Amino acid sequence: MRLDKFLPAALASYLQSKQRATFYRYALVAALMAVVCIIGLLALGESP
């Protein structure tokens, strides 16, 4: 979808950069949760 057909170029680029920042934030949170889960599973696996 091309936003610059309907919106001014500056506003379109701002919205696209905001969406990209939101995606990176969710990806970072998901990666941190995966690392925490892996560390937790390793700790549980090594506990007696």
C-alpha cells in the first residue's frame, strides 16, 4: 500500500517510520522473552 498517494510525503514517511519502530519494539520484546524462557528452561533442566 502506497501511503504517499493519499498523504503528503512527510506525513507518509513519518507514519512508515513509526510503524517500523513499533515492529522493532515488538521484535525486541519477543526476543527478550525467548531468551528468558530458554534461560529458565535450562535452569529448570539443571536443577535436581
